[in-house]
Amino acid sequence: MTEITAHSSGMGIGSTIRYVLFAVSAILMAVTLYMIFFWVPTELNLGVSQRIFYFHVPLAWLGMLSIVIVAIASLLHLITGKSKWDDLAYTTAELGVLFATLILVTGSIWARGDLGWWWTWDAKLTTTLVLWFIYVGYLMVRAYSTKGSQGARYGSVVALIGAVDAPIIYMATVWWRTAHPELNVGPVATDGDSIGSANIYITLLVSTLMFTFLYAYMVMERYSMRRTETALDEVHQMFD
Amino acid sequence: MAVQLVATRTAFASGMVQQNLRGESELPWLFAVYIITWAVFFGYIFMLSRRQREMRREINALKRALADRETKS
């Protein structure tokens, strides 16, 4: 019971880090919005709708990072059997659904505004939709399997298989012809010069930092809650 | 030469007008993205805060159940 109370009260160094992360992301949020709407120039070829890029790209980066964290935490859970790794996997999978949904929605709206269509079955879009289904599949396995270690093990296997999708999404524009431009961000970027203005790079960097801080805050907050949920389940099992 | 300059300027100005018109027509999509993104984040945080309230109630109920058990024994 002391453990549950400690989790739920949220005192200690964990909560201080959470407050700092929240404050930093709130400040960066204001700076990012100022940069996107007032500071960065309008891209000549894509026009005003290109400003969606400053949300779409960071959301995509965090959506893919989530599945990597889910897979690593699941692997550690399978090796060690510790519930903290499973709680981290569950937390990042839940946030992964949120980010994957936003990648698809923001991309779809951008395509509608700029190209005139909502959806096309090209490689990058389809593999991102597959990522969304992997997250939803993971959470459904967890929701419908028995509570305890068996459900966690099933979920871990789904996560490990699902992680294969992350490099496929990233490399989709290299391996297949897609509606997306060639890679201009990341380790194997081939088309870095196409962005043109340094202001565009700086705005993208600040926006990515802001979303990464926000993501870290949300992971910590949700993880703390998930630990309490797990502890409460254990207490309920003791009472039953 | 002067005619060519005027023609170029006119073409440039009409291009700018087209760009501005296109920009204005794209604005609702841009705002839709920003509104939806923040609405989803706030919705998620609201859902978390509700879940936290439920858990607090659950913890208090468990505390009361434990206290009852101890007084009975």
C-alpha cells in the first residue's frame, strides 16, 4: 500500500523532472508557434501548407521512436521478467497510437490541401498505417488477454515483430517510388539541399525538440500512472 | 525593352497573386492540422487526469477496506 501511495502522490525527483520537462516543452511550444507563423519564410514551391511539415515530421519521428522503445522494453521484459519493463512498453505503445494517428491525420490533411487527395496506397503511407495497426494490435492483445505475465508476454512478441516496420517506413522512399519526397532528414538523407533555407531547418529543429520534450513528459507521467495501475491490480488480486 | 520589363513585372505580379490566392485557400488546412493536433493532446491529457482521479478513489477505498479489516481482527 505504501508503494501505491508513493506512486500516486508523485513526489520525489521523478515529479521534479516531470515539472521541468513540462515547463521546457511549454516554453518551446510558444517559441515554435511564433517561428512557424511569423518567422520562417513561406516555401516557394509548396506554399503555406508546407508549414504543416513542422508538426508532421516531429510527430513521425516520435511515432517511430515509440515502436523502438516498445520493442526494447518488451525484449527486456522477456529476458528479466520485471514488470517495470512491461509497464514502459505499454506506456510507449499507448503514446505510439496517439502519435501514429496524428502522423496519418496531419499527412492526410496536408495531401488534401496541397495535392487534392486524402489518401493513396503508396509505400510510406501504407507502412505507416501498418504501424498504427501494430500499436492497436498490441493494445488489443493486452486488453483481451488474461491479466498478469501471460498477457505481457503475448504483447512483447507482437511488439518485437512490429518493430521491423520502423526501418521499412524510414527507407520506403529509397526502396520504392512514393508520393513523399526523398529523404532529407536522418542518417541516410540524400536530398538535404532541397529544403533550401536555414530558417526552415532551425524551425524544424526547435519543433522537434519541443515535441521530444513533450513526449518525454508524457512518457514519465503515463509510466508513473501505469506503475500505480499494476500495483493496484496486484492488491486487487490479493483481496480476491 | 520597356515593354518586356512591364510584361515581366506583370507576369511576376500575377504569379504573386496566384501564390497568395493559393496560400489563402490552403490556410484552413493548415489551421485544421494545428487545431486537431492540440485537441488530441489535450484530450489525451484530460483522459489521463480522469483515470488518475479514478485511481485515487480506488486507493482510498482500499485503504478503508484495510482499516476495516484491522479493526475487525
